[in-house]
Amino acid sequence: MSYTILEPEAGYTPIANVDAGVTVGTNLSSGGSAIPTPPNRPGAIVKAVDPTYGAGEFIMLAGVASTAVGSVVTYNTSSFTTALAPVGANKPQPIAIAMSANTSSSSWGWYQISGIAQAAKTSGLALADAAAVGVLTVGLIAATAAGKEVEGALTFGVSTTLKLVKLVINRPVMQGRIT
């Protein structure tokens, strides 16, 4: 995938790249806070287009250990931190798909929140077209199950045993509590 940012402004980190960020604060020698390199901003949402997959939306978030391209993550909408999506937590957390191997909480990258995404999936799993999906293994898409479904995501085309599955996503969230 080679997405090109369309809006809102120039100078952003390319979609498939990791931004090492910068440290800000009053005492930089004792740590400070890591933020994306300007003009990138935590939680910024951009529209981008790919010649094969069309348009999509992407959000700038901090990384987390073990993230690979296609990892499914949950994210905090106030701190913009990520975690690999848990198995059926029954919490309606927003999720996104990692566009880079952003493995550090002090680095930043783009995560897809709408459009046609390629998500990592459970190994050896085949999925039918337009199938509902869930998270049955941490950070990976699988067939759906009660309490583990991802709302706002469906498979796009038949998925074979490859490591990635195409999903049509629209601001997906983990399924909330069900009774």
C-alpha cells in the first residue's frame, strides 16, 4: 500500500513510516514527554489515497511493543496511546490498524480508522467475503464470536491463509457488554 496524504496539510510523516518524535518538557534530561515531530500532532486525523485501495482515514498514535504492520490496536482518545487489541474485553474501545511496525511508546505512526485496510489475522484462518470479524488472539483479526466482535468492520473479498485480511472499516470499535 502506498497511501498519499491528501489533507489537511503538507509536511506530515508518510503513512507507512514511523516518526521517532521529539521530547518536550521543562527538564529534558529527566525525560519530559514524547510528542510527534511537528507538524504531526497526537490524534491528528488525515485523509489519504492509495491507487489500489482508494481513500482512507488515518490517526496519529503512539506505538506499543510487538506492533507489526496490520496489527489491530485499541487506542486511548485522550492520551493517544495504543495497546494490542485484547481478546473480547467487552469494552467498546476504538480500534485501528497499524500502518507501520511502530513498537515504541515514544514513537508515533499512522493507524487506519476507515477505508479498505489490511489487518493481521490468525494464522491459517480463511474468511468468507463480507464476514463479521472479532479479536480471538491479541492484536489479530479472526472469525467473530460473542463478546469478541469488532463493530464497524467486515471482510472485503475472500481471505485465504495469508497473514493479512482485507477489511472495510469505518471507525471500528470492540464490542461492548452483551447480555
